[in-house]
Amino acid sequence: MQYYPFPALLRCSYNDIREFGQATVAHKDDAIDFAAEFILLAPLDMTASVSWISGRHTLATYEGRVYLSSPSLLRLVGIGGWRLKPLRSLLATNTRLPATVSAAPDGPRKTLPHQAVEILYLSPTHITLLCANPFEDGQALALGTEVDFLTLRGLPLQVARHLPIRRHEHLLLCTVGDTGDENIIALSAYSARLELLDPAERVL
């Protein structure tokens, strides 16, 4: 499993380190990797923290020990799996597919504008979308995509949670609604295919 990066602020009392960059949940271990153009070196085992920021707001802060320190990357370990479990669930990615989405129409003849999105996570029950313009929590959506190995038409989704990443970068965590047999078969088949692929092959 891979994880989507989020904008972050690194704080470390050593030399009063305070750097803006982006952070990613490490693939293994209870760790977070922080990356920036330049990071002051910090002693190993020094306590430091990484905060997920959105504009001027702090969404969450994760404290750990410095395990690796270089001019462009710092790894914090010992954060605690119970703290990272929700983060892994929110930011998990297993594919990157182009798609379109629109708010579900109120009536059978009403059509609404489509927005280009990217599918970052896909399963028979949950889908994560990356989009430029957010939708509200609880919003009903219709998703469509047609790429190799996967065709979905009017797949009903409901936004379970909206996560702001940057100004024009938002994650939508969606649940899959009741749909026709063709969409169900396509979702199940593609999800099974993802399980068989090496992670390096999942980005199409």
C-alpha cells in the first residue's frame, strides 16, 4: 500500500528547526517521512514533530524520534501504530485513474457539469478521489471512467469525508452506493486485479 502526501510543518527543538514541506506515512513501521528542499540536520533520537497543516490550520500533529536526517528527508519513528492507523486509512492509495464526477441530479432529466478527478483508491465499497474543487460531506455523486480494464458509468457515490490538502487539491473519501450489475462486476474485477499487481505496476 502507498499513501498520499500531505502538506506538513516539521518542528524540532534542536537549533529551533521549523520547516515547511510535505509528509508521507512510511510503507512499513510506525514512521512518517518529511521531505523539503532543505532541512537542517537533527541528531538521531531527538524528539521532533510533524503537523498536517491546511492553510493556517493544524489538522493533526505526530510526535516521534528522529531515525534518519538528511538535507532533504527526515524520518520520525516510534509514533505509535494506533495514531497512524486512521492516517493510513485516510491517505491509502492503490491506483491512479482519470475519471469524471458530478453531483447526482435531482431528477431523471437534469444534467449537471462534470469535473475531472483522479481515482486514488478503489475497492468494491470505498473510493478515494483527488479533485480541484471540493464537494460537501454527505453529497451524492455520480462517477464515470473508461480506461483499460475498468469501465464505470454513473457509479453512485456519497462523500463520507472531505480532506483539504492544498487550495486546489482535495481528497474525497466516498462510499459506493447501490448500483447495477455491470458496475459491481467491474469494481470487483478491478479490485482483484489490484491485489495481484506489484505496487510499482499500479500507477497506470
